[in-house]
Amino acid sequence: MFVSLLNRKAESAGGKVVELNTWTLKMSQYDHITEVCTKKPLKQRWHLLGGSNTLVQRDCYSAFLAKNAIENQHKPSRLQEEWATAELLLRRAGLCVEQSGSGERLRLPTVEFKALPSDRIARRKRFVRGHARDVVAAAARSMREPANPSQSASRTPWL
């Protein structure tokens, strides 16, 4: 049911769904530089690209490989071409870094989640659990879709 819904939504948006065989592609194990699959433990979150000091975040690298898979195969020439652009984007995001050449332990970037202003206000005013449900229900009642769509200048479509 999910796949058929995804297919319909993709078609209505002008796209398509491409199903990949993750078992044969082994995207979290494949290295496009050496063209070798190396099994890694799940806790190993960074992939060292073969023959270089470049570390790339494992899930992002897998997504890169999935995006560039053709007919459920890795095409090394295509991957080499596309990696130049992807590497720059991943470096800007801190998801691709150079490992220290001196053998020092590399400090990998971490994502820091800061509390939203609304979270800080809620903590400061010590809102009690349960009050949010009343606020959400009131907001939902006030935001009902108008009976006549032309009454609303701009609105989000109800799905």
C-alpha cells in the first residue's frame, strides 16, 4: 500500500519511483574508488574512501550511491563524475572531512540541536503536560478548511 501511494504521489508530481535491490548494491559497504565492498559494523558511522584520507558520513554516502545507481548496478565512471559535485556539498555540510595525516585521532563533526525559543519559554513558564492538547485542539478548530475554497486567498491543500 505504501509503495502504491508513493508511486501515485511521484507520478502526480512528475517524478517516478525507482526501486533498488539494496542486498546486491550493498551501498553502506561499497567504495566507488576501490570498487570493493567491505563489511563494516553498524556502529561505524564514517566511511574512509579507499586510497585517501577522506571520511564521509556513511548514510550520506549510501544515499549518494543510491542516487547514482543505474539498473541496480554501480557504474564507477558515473560515480567518479558525480562525486566531484557531491563531495563539495558534503564538505560544506560537515559530512565529508579529511583525516589527520599525522595519525592523530580525528574529531568528527557532531550535530548540535539547540532548543527552539518556544521550548525555552515553555520550560521557563513550567507548562504542565496536558495543556498542549487543549491548545492544539483549539488551533485545529480555528483552522478548519472553509466550505468554499475561494474564500481563502492562500491556503495549504488538505491531504
